[in-house]
Amino acid sequence: MGRGMMEGLMPYRDLFDQKGPFIFLIYGFSYTLCGSYWLVFVLEVFAVTASMIFCYKAALLFVSGKKAFIVSLLILYSMCSFHYYAGGGHPSEFILPFQFAAIYGVCRLYRDPDRFVRTGVVFGAGIGMALLLKFNLAAFWFVPFLYVLYRARMTGKAWIFTGSVGGTLLLMLTPCLWYFYSRGALLDLYEGYIVFNAGYGADAVSFKEMCRNYSQWVKRDIMYPSMLMYIVGGAGVILSRMPAREKIYYTAAFLITCMGVQGNGKTHFNHYAQTLIPFAAVGYLVVARMIHVEEVVSRKWRRWLFPLVVAGVMACTFLNCVDFSCRSRAREWMSAFALPDTSDEPGGENACAVLGRHAVWFYCVNGLVPPIRTFTICASDKQGAERERMRQYQEIRRGKIDYVVIAGEYFKPDNTESPSLRAMRDLLSTEYCRERSFFREVTNLDIYRRVKRD
């Protein structure tokens, strides 16, 4: 998506994915400046570092410096333990520092009640970044915004706080909106990004079924460190001496964030569970306040406890984060999608449209720009996938594409194919001939060449 954006293609019109435009811009700049995803990795390091710093500063308001440092390290461990962290470049990773900055801003209000302008700027920047990365992540700020607005109203500064949030949000969104407006793609942005994500995971289900979906999530992922810390943090808040109103705020913030990123709970929670890491930090903080090292460890060993704990957390994080087989698997994938360098293969002056589960991989490995609208849509949205496949079929038929490549799964072996798949099968059988097929361990490639008729 990012590479196509740098080549002049418009997101949501020529290329389609459910994420926000800023994540594509990050990948596009990385491709332009580095020729690879190296810049994305560097930005991830900065994002994680900023998250740890804000987490440390927030924890320092409640526990000692050593405990706050360990809590910030455990946040890194929680993030690296998620299954989807291995994919890299996830919107949750880039939004995490803004989440912890918001938490720190709320916590500082207890010490400095007049920080509403700074807190508003932090909130506005966080909400704006969430809208640009994947707008349903902004659900995290809903309850904190209401909480700070309530406190600002009590001191007569509600308009100052609201104005700082709105002004910062406007500065964040204006360049993006102008980019799409100047290229006549504002409607594509609305339909492909806002409308699609608003309906994703929002199918009508009963309250009982929704509760069952969420309980299955807890049962399935209970062994993840963050999941355990959600429970510990919730129990700690409920049993604490916090006012009842603030306990309700915390519970509502957690539930609304869950529903914002997962809707009715039908989708797999691991995909965006990284958004809930700030609530895991509450669990770590509860445990840190409960542990009194001087009552557990003798003075003789106390001086070694802190470096040993830090070394243990870093070692566990390293083992979870680093995949030593990644390089060999990457070479395997690259070789699986690379085509022989011959003049009669797709590429060069020959327009090549790629369909199938691994279409994006094929485009990236062979350095091709999609000539048709390409999408990496979630399989759980069957209606959206059917609509996009039919649009691809129509563009291939009208554009008279020279080559069509089926990369990975596309056609179904049984008789349950949708209208778009049947139409594409008929088109390939009447106007194309299968020229070559590659059967590899990672994927299968079927190359179809358009038959030129006199």
C-alpha cells in the first residue's frame, strides 16, 4: 500500500486496505528513502521507547523509581509476547506512546490540577493519530476525555480543555483531508476507511452471544501475560480505596476500548489486543504496590534483586521478540514469489494483475505496481470481500490486462463459489490461457496470458 502510494496510486481507490492512511505513509516513506522496511523498524523502536518513558513517568507517581523501571520493562515484554507483534508495523505499536502519554497526563492532574491545556494537546494528538492509523483505536480516549472534561468543568476550564483538544485534532487531520480532497478521493476515503471499519465486527448479535464471545477470548488467551494483567489490574482497582466514580470510569474505559477494537467479539482478539496494553500496566502497577521487597528479601541479597529482575525481563523479552529463523523464512518467501527474469514473463511493459491470498506478496517481491484495485481485506467480512472481488473482475475485463496471476488460494474446489469467482473463472477460460504454473512450498502460482485474437 505504501509503495503504491509513492508510485501515485490512491489508497481506498486504486489500492484497498482497512487500515488508516498514516500507516501507508510510513511504509511509503520507508520504501522511498531506504528501499525496504528499515525505517518502519526504526520508528517502531522510537515508539516503544517513548511508550516506556511515559509508562515510567506515570508509574513513578505511585511507586519507587526501581519498581517504575521494572513496570516499564514489563510493558515491553507484554507487547513482544503478542502473536501479531511478529508481523511488525502494526497500528497498535505506533499508537501506544500516545496512550501512555494520555495516562500520564491524567495521572498528573492529581498533582497539578491546572494542566488542562497540556492534557488537551496530548489528547488531541492521540485521538488524531488514532484516526489516521485506524480510527476505532480512538475508543481508548472516550472515557478519559469525559473524565478530564468533568474535572475541567469543576474548575471552570472546560472550554480551554475542549479547545486545546479540538485545535490539536484539527492540525492533525487537515493535511490528510487536503491530500485526499485535492486528488478527488475524499469519498473513497470515507467509503473505504470510515464506512468499512464502522461496519466491521458490528453485525447484530444478542447480548448473551457477545458475552460468550468475550468469555471465549479470555479462555483462549489467558496464558498471555497481558491477559493475566488485565484481570489483576481490574481486581486491584475494584478492591482499592479509589472512589466508586473512578472505578466506574476505569471499567467503562476498558470495556469501551475492547468494543471499539473488536466490536461484537467475533474477530480474533489477538489482532488488536495490543491496544489494551495500558490496562496491563495497571495490573503490573497493582502488583508492584503489593510487593514490599524489604519484607521478602534479606538485606544481603537485596542489592542483587533489581539487576536480576531486569536481566530476567530483558532475556524473556529478547526470546519472545527475536526470531532466529526469520531470515531463512524470509528468503524462502522471496524465492517462492520471485519469477524467472525472462522477457515473456509478467512485468515490464506487460500489465499484470494478481489475485489470491498472496497477491500483495507477489507485487512486492517482483517490484510490480498493481494495475487494478488491490485489497488485503479481512476474510471475516464476506460481503466486503465479494464486493472487492467483483470490482477486480470488472477492471480486469475492461482494462484487457495482459497477464493474470493467481497467487495462493482464490478459487474454491467445491460448488459454493460466489458470483465474482464464477465470473472470473469464465473470463480466464474464454479470454486467457494458462501459460505456466509454479508449485512451491509456500504458495502456488498460476500465470494466465491474454489470448490476442485477430
